[in-house]
Amino acid sequence: MAALSPRLRKRLDAAVEKLAARPVTSDGGICRIAVDDETFVELHAPGGTVAAEDAIRCGCLLAPACVHRAAAATLAPIADDTSAPAPSDAPDQPSPPAPDESDATAPLTDPTEARTSAPPAAAPTGSALPASALTSSAPTSSALPSSPPPASAPTGSALPASAPTSSAPTTLPLTTSAPTTPPQAAAAEALWQAAVLVLDAGVDGAGAVLQAGLLRAAHTARLAALPRPAAAAIRTVNGLRAARAAEPGHRTAELADALAELLSTAYGLRRPGTPDAHAALRGTARRAYAPGGSLRLYGLFTEPVLTSTGHAGVVTWTADAVGRLYTVPDVAPGGPARARNAGDRAVRMGDTALTHRDLARAGLVVSGATVSADGRLGAGRSVRAAAAAGADWTEEPLAALWSVPVAHQVARALAAGAARATRATGEDLLFLDATLTGVAREAGGDCLVAECDGLTVRLTAADDHPELAHRENLALLATALGTRVRAIARLVPAGHPRAALLAVRLPAGRHDLGLDRLQRQDVTPTSPLPEPAPRPVRPTPSAPLHILRRRTEQVVVAGRRALTHAAPARPHTTAPHTTPRHTTAPHTTTPDTALLRRAGLSTAAELLDAMRRTAAERGRDGFGRLVSADTDAFARAWLATARYLDEASTALCREAWRT
């Protein structure tokens, strides 16, 4: 990409679209794309991976500095190259798995990162960035930008006090506390600069050139042992391409979250910090497995996994006698068909012949177990496993999971929400006893309304992909209003009680809503559970945070210019020979900021003003000419706003679930 002339860089996006429509043939590890009747681009990929720049060859007269090679690299998907070793001097290198550990059974992405979409947009192979190797991350502990105003809790009565918290299960450490090295700091700086350019341009302006720059920075970060920000960069590029291709499964909010994660981790690594804080920001490249001894596990449910990185399968959740959760994964490259059918595959652990569907309702005795810090069970040669009796959700030890007050479960989930590395431990799962009472019409699809512990909860589909059963099952459950269900759901942070339904226990039995397709007889209760005693429902507070969220997402889509119309530059009246100075847009009260201040959210109003001010602020040179905007300051303002939204949304969610 760097070899392209400025003229060819302007033509790159059009060349990518043109090359994508040309015929492709593959023979003996060589992928050949016909540019025209006489010219071809060849990708030499022994083993299916293009690992060197000269492996992409073009027959045109401008090669190798031609636009065709760059376009072919942009079209190629990111390689799943997990064999590249981390630098031997990397201070954050994770301890290797046990010698007999099999990586084949470990899911390559977290199930909570799944989203329904077409196969992910292609990414350049020249960087050899494996999406699967870059999807682990660690608890967020980065500092907020010091300027503009820091993201603090909203002032006024619109945001509540925290609910009581519950203790989280003990887990193994995911990162090592070591100082950030100069190469890592330089890689973080490169990621920050590349992300700032993407934010400034937005989806509309982030074409192949900016995407390639971000991928190059991600590759450098990966080699410098910065897997967490590198993973965020990959997710950002995939989100940009999904948005530009208008893929049905694209969500602007997901792209905004990925970009915020990238900016937050890169910004934190650029600043001084404690070794523990920087270790959390760096993340870990792969999970270390530790001996777990002998385990007696009881199946809970199985959920399908369909990720935006092109991986699919299932994860079966189990619990031991004290309620700690363990997962048995089977996730590999694939699409919706694999997610739909993997539940019938045998669990690859020991000599057991149980399928994942069977294990969700049975039990397992494991000896010589190996367990990662997030509760994933290994399947090495020394692991022995045998089928055992399971337990119903109404029987011990599983019934104890439903005995924890809902407010405490939500507080636990929210405490773990900022720490992405712990999500696979199941801390974001909710165990609910609820009565189905109605259906709510929403723009994204209907959701169930249920009464749970005195709260009105909206239960949504965990995945909207048509080849999975979530949406169909939700529609059938909506015909059985008045039914008492015992459910497992995943918390969806919102200003009202909301959760994604994963599995239910009906009078007819237990059902995994992503895999099992309910029948009419399943939802007709034969002996409904008794209704709970009515309790007054306290209204949840409302805060106009949607204003702030809409503005941050507008920036992601249209770039900095989305806010420049709100604060025009002040006319320049200084003579050319005078000292240069900045021209700053005058402070004005817009309807958005006025509404935020009336709601008591003065910090939110200040952050919105700061975004608009830094978007429009332009300096002048000694001749009075406008110079480029300070995109770095704008990125800090946008990041502070995004972090504020996270904290404010968490506080509102916690209060909404408090009874």
C-alpha cells in the first residue's frame, strides 16, 4: 500500500469494487484473478495463507507498484495464522498450555461477541493478521483522557446510586504485571494515530487506504505483544467494511464500541501507568490452562456461537457442586450451518460419547482436568471424562444458581462488564424465575415482557440470524402468556430491565432456544407454576442519554464533519502579520445540550460541547490561513464521551434492576 502513488490511492476503493466482480480461479495454492482478458493478479498461498508481500503478483505494466496488487490484498480475508510465535522478550507473553493440551476445542472468539451477519468483510492478507488469534482481551482499566472534561458520573438526580454488589468467583490471573516496553509504546502510538484518522473520516471516508493503515498498526501491535488493542483494531476494520458494504447484520453501535475499545487501550498505553494497569490494557494472546484436578459437572444449557470473524459452533455451559461455571466449547471456522449442527457433535473430551445437546441435560466426571482462567475446559490427552447423571434446574446443586437475588446477579454482571476477559466465566448470565405477561413491539423485532421478582423485564432474542432458532422460539413463547418459566438469559445493559433469552425450563422440559425448535405442545402448560405474590413495581429513572449516543454514532458514520455544522468557526479579523492564534467557535447552547442540562446531566452537556468545539476548532498560520483541525483533541473528546456513556448506562442499568 505504501508503494502506491497518491493518484493510485485515490483509485483504490474503485479498484477493489471492480476486482471483486472479476472471475477467480484457484489451482495448486495459487489464486488467480482476471483483471482483464490478458492481465492476471496471482496470490501465491501455500497452505492457504499469503505470508509475504511478493506473494501477490500482477502482470500489468505498473507492477509491482500497481493498484491491482493492493486491491487483491484488500479483498483477501485475514489469515488464521496462529503459529506465529510472540517475541521471546515480550514481557506479557502468556504461559503456554499444558503439553498435552489441544487447542482444537478452544473457541476462537467469545460467544458474547457473536452477531448475526454475512461472512465478515475481507481484509488484507499482507499483514497476516489472524482474527482468531487477536480476540482475547483483559479487564478495562485505562485512564480517561485528561482533556476535554473527564467522563464522570452525571450530576443531578437522573442517575442512581449503585446497587449492592456480590462477590465474583475466584479466577486465575489473566495477565502478568510487567512494564510496557518502548516497542509496545511505539505500537500503541501507531494504533492511536491510525484510529484517530479513522474517527476523523468516519465510515464514509475510511476506505481501503485508512483500513490498510489500521491493519498495519494492528500487525505491529500483535508482534509487540499487544493482543487486546490489536483485536480491537481488527474488529474495527471488519465493522468498517460491513458498514461500507451495507451488510444486513451491521450495527453502528458495535462499530462504535470497537473503536472506543481501540482508542481507550491505545490511549492508556501511551500514558504513564502502573504495571498492573498496562498489563490489563495489553491483554493476553492465548489462554493458559492450569491443572483443575477432578471435577463433577452438571449440564446447564448449550448455546450456538456465530461470530463476525467467520467462526461458528456451540458452547455448552456446566456447573460444579459449588456453582462455578465451566464451558465445553466446539467453535471453529464456519458459518450458520455449523452453528446449527454442532450441537449434535460429540464432546471432544476423554472417552465420553455425549453430544453437546446430551451434555446440556446430563453430567460429566472429569479427572486430570485442565481449566483456563475463564473456565474453559481443555481436552488434552491426559484428560479423562465419563458421562454421569445430570440435575434438573429445580434440583441441587443447580437450583442454587436461581437463589441469588436478581439485583445481586445484575450487579455482578455489570462489575464484570468492563472486563471483557471475564465474560466467558458466565458472570453476565442471569438466572431468572419469571412469568410471561406480554409482547413489546420494538424497531428491532418483538420481545417478550415478563414479571420477575417484582420487575417488568424485556426478554429479547439472543441472535436474530434466521438459521438459528432464537427468534422463532421467542414468537412461540409469546403465545403462552401467563406461563411461569425458569430461564437463563444474558444481561443486556439498558435503561430498563432487559436480557437476551438463552434457555428456558417449561412444564414440558428444558429447551436451548438457539438450537431446539419449540413445538406448540411444548408451550402449552399442563400444570403452571403458582403465580408469585404481586409486588409494587417502582418506575425506573429516565435520562436522555440517547442524545449523546446518537451524536457519538453520527461521528462514527460521518466523521468529524458530522458535528462541525453545530459550531461554525468565528470570522478571522487578525491581520496576516500578527501573532497566529486559534479561532474557536463561540460557546452556544444547542437544543441537545439544553435538554441534557434540564435533565441534570451537566457533565454530558459539557462533553457534547467539547466534541462540537474540537470538531470545529481550526488554527491559523502566520498568514491567516486555516490549518488542519486538531484531530487528536477531537478523538480525546469523543473517547471521553464514549467512556461517560458506558459509565452512565451502567449506573442506569443497575438502578433499573434494583427492587
